[in-house]
Amino acid sequence: MAYPTMRTSRLTTKAALLVSGALWANGCVPSEQDASLHESVAPATTTDNGLTSINGLTSINGLTSINGLTSINGLTSINGLTSINGYMTSEAQSTFSYIVRCALPAGHTITMKGPNNTSVPYPGRVGIAPEWEFGTCNQDCQEKISACVLAHVNTSGKHIGLWLDGGDPALGWGRSTSYPYQEGSFFGNIFTSKPSAYFCNGKDFDQGAVPGRLGVGASNSFFTNPFGNGAYCKDRCTAADSPNTGDGYKACNRFNHVVTVWRNFDVNTEYKVCSRHSGQCLDVLYASKDNGAQLTQYPFYGGACQKWLIRQIAPGKYTFMNTNSGKMLDVAGGWTGDGARLNQWAANGSTAQQWSFTPTGDGYYKFSPVSQPNGSLDVKDASTSNGAFVQQWSWTGAPWQQWSITPAN
């Protein structure tokens, strides 16, 4: 579920779619809300399910490319989407589904012909350019749709929950505590003969990393940052007007239609938690599945006892469940003092099993138990050795207290 924010001024009606072995020495080896808003885990071409009421726009990503547009050659010259006829390739169908999803509002569907003369429906959801259903799509219209489609791209093809906002009325401004990390902003025009597909980094682009999105080093992405590698939107784009200046941007690189994406850790992705100091990752000693098993650091090799599922249970509070054991990252005995050992334990709802993050600003986190906000995940004696114990210790900012959290390979 997505939580409402306190900011309700200048909000418009929103649509929400939650898119769709052997053991080694010490490591494991082998507000104002609208009840018509929707939330879904379905791909763009299937029926949405569930209802929620949130400010802003949550949507599905998973578009792997914008290849195939030439099979519906000259979209700008077609007078109305409903007049497009004929079979499209599978790539074009995928692209087209996101174009329609972005352009038309919920309840509006375009039906196209698929293989063997089958009918393929493409439902609208966002409604950022409703005029295109029966009329032409001018440059302004194209840029609005382009920003929305680009915001949906995922080079892994995986469907990840995102929160989108922007200055166009179909989106509107507003944030959600369920999507706390500003990934980036998207803009351009993918309908021109030489498509313009751009992004810039949000302030949290390297936090809450999810497969196929910004901050994971994807090499096959077709969009570029026009301001330079690693450039931030905040340094080159025009922020939204007050009181929404922290939500996103109203203009970037001469484009006046910009979609800003917010995200969180993906609940269905397995993550690895790795020390900045040693490069080794959080691991359950001897791949144990027992309550109280000690947590260590160990070089990452892909064992299930090195993988964690992250769940947000309240704003700023998360649990970490070990994939191998199904047990939670836990401070032994709930002790809040320095040197408390880190272990795994069956879920019990205590604050010793709840964690918060403070980004260091360069891709790492201070990783603190809610039971001790000034504590941090710490490698005992600042060790770089395989199997060194992990403990709780008061935050000093040392490298052995800084951790990356990234999708496990």
C-alpha cells in the first residue's frame, strides 16, 4: 500500500498503478485522496486489480526498449489512435501498450490486431494526453507521453513499483512515504526520426536500488544523461514551484514535460548487504537456519544465506529476512549497547528486528536498528578477514560501519 503525504495543496485527481552446497570455513557456501485511484501488479496489457487512495502516481515499469516504433510508422501523422490498424510486431506491441497506458485515462482502450488476426486490447491508465485518442498528437503531446514512457523503462524487463509525479494534471505533485527515494527524472521525444531519450539523476538515484533501473549500472539502456555522466537534476533542471519544490522538476534541457520517479527497495528482489571497508557481504555463519546463528562478513558468491528480502513495515522502518532461513536480521537479546552481536531470529515484531537507513551520499548507508538509533551495523575490530563477526556499535562514520545494499546477482 502507498501512504498519503501531508502535502495536499494544488493536488489534482491522481491515478495509482503499482505496476505492474558444501560449507567453507566461516561462510555459507552452497490528505486529499481520490477513491477512484488504482493499484496493480499487472503488466500494462492486463487488467488492473485492487483499489487504494494515494497522492501522486504509482505505476509499472518493465518496458525493455522502444524498438519497434517503425512498425507503426509516423504516429504523429495518424489522426487518432483508434484509426491505427494492422498487425504489430511483439516489440512494437510492448512499446505501444506503454504509450497507450500513458496517453489515455482509465476506462479507455485501444484494440489492435495481433497474430492470426487476434484482437489485442491496450488499456489506458495515466491519461497524460487524452486528446490523442481521437485527435492528433502535436509536439507538446509527444513530449508528455515520451517522459511518461521513458519513466517506465526497465532494462531487466522486471516489473517494479514506482511513484511518478510531474507538472501535468494527470500526474500532479505529491510524494508517498512508501517510495522515499528520488531516483531521477525523464524527458525527451521518442517520436521524432532521431528519438530524444533523456534522464538525469535524482538525489537518491543510488539508494533503494532495484533491477534494471538507475543506480545499478545497466549498460544496455538507450537513454542518456544530457548533462554528463552522473549529473544531478537538481543542478541543471528547474524545480517545481513552491510548495512542491522538493517533489520534482518542471523543465529540463529545454523540455517542459518532465516525469520524476520515486522508488523503494523491491519486495520481490533478493539483496546483498556489503561492507564498504572489506567489500565482503552479510552472511549467516555455516548457512545455519537456527535461531541465534551469528552474522558474519564473507565474500559474496551467491549463497542463499547471503541474500535478504527487504520489507518496509512503516515509513523509514524495514525488516531483513534471510532467504536461506526465513529468519530476520536481529540484535541478540534486543541489547542496545556497543558490541551486541548480530544474529538471525524468527520474526517477533520487536524493534531489534527493525532497521532504518541514513544515506551517506555516495551509495552507502548508515544501517541502524530502530532499538538503537545511534547504533550501526559494524564489523568487529574493523576486520577485513573472511568470517569476521558483525555487531552493533555506536556510529562513528568509519568505513566498516558503511554498507551498500544492492540486488544480489
